[in-house]
Amino acid sequence: DGGITQSPKYLFRKEGQNVTLSCEQNLNHDAMYWYRQDPGQGLRLIYYSQIVNDFQKGDIAEGYSVSREKKESFPLTVTSAQKNPTAFYLCASWGAVRSGANVLTFGAGSRLTVL
Amino acid sequence: GEDVEQSLFLSVREGDSSVINCTYTDSSSTYLYWYKQEPGAGLQLLTYIFSNMDMKQDQRLTVLLNKKDKHLSLRIADTQTGDSAIYFCAESRGSNFNKFYFGSGTKLNVKP
């Protein structure tokens, strides 16, 4: 079955380090997204990409960077410039699913903790 | 505004019906979604409805859409303890419906 794979599931980082979260999809979707979720809160958009080699900032892009060199992959780097990086990060892709409708499909998430 | 709004908590007894409410903002054509999130997991799509529909039913789930009031609801019949989770309402906007706005989530607690 097609889906989205995020890794690692848990990640610990020391202050001042950059870390990269992986997101891979085999749904053949063009558009991919990164969201941040803090406890008791909804989702906030970090970056999105509508097509390979193109991406746009979301609402909270500061301190993050992305790349989209392949359709299947949309890695997110949390840089040392991100002041409060401890959060749950969710990757998603948008496109047709089995029913034929276009929907947003999520990965299982990556929890980043800064020590 | 851009806000999609939901109440934060709902508590029901096992076997009762649950109704989770959401208000959205876009008055043009749009897709509206309900997602379920269990602790430590990603969001799982439960159902969706296009804004030209009034109702959609899928097994225990019924979605009702009131376009005039921009109000969306999710009814879960015969609620089970396994339905305890956070439920997110989302609205898609933009010319390709590929920009999404989420509510803050409603935490459903099902008591045995």
C-alpha cells in the first residue's frame, strides 16, 4: 500500500545542532507539506512544495529549511536558528487516493526534543 | 479571517452518539475534512465532503454541512472507547484546493 514514511520517529538534539527529518512518499503526489504540532494545539504550516525543485514558506518557516530534489522526498532541516524546536513534526502529501478524491495524507510524525 | 474553529473537549459515554462541531470561513467552493489523531500518531483521514453537499454518511460517521452558517459537524454513532482521540476539522482553499487550514482539534473522551 502507498503511504508516507517519516524518520526517525524520535530524535534528540543538543542546542546548536542542526537536524534533518526525512519524509518519503510513494503515492506519486506532487504536493508535499511540513507541519509543526505543539501540545494541545493545531497544526502550523512550516513549508510546502507543489512540485519538484520548488517550495514556499508557510506561516512559521523561520529557523527551518527544506529541499525538493525528488518527487518522493521532502526533507526538513531544523536549524540552530529555530529558538524553540521541541515539537511533533508531521509530513503530508496531497493528491488522489483510491477513492479518486484529492486528500491530504499524513505520515506518522517525528518527535524532536532539544536537550 | 482564516480561522477554522472547534470546541476543545467533548466527553460522552460508551454507546452514546458524539457530535463534534466546526465552523469554517471560506464561502466559495471548498473541500472540508475530518481527521482523527491518536496519541503520538499522525492524522488519519476519516471522511471529507465537498461544499455542494449537505450530508455524507459512512458507516458510523455522518457529516452534516450547513453552508449558510459555515458549520460542519461530525456525528459518531455508538461511540466506542477506541474512538477516544483528537478530531481535527480542516478546510482546503485555493484554486487547486491544496492550501489547508486546520482547527485546533476536539479531544473526545469516551467513558466506559
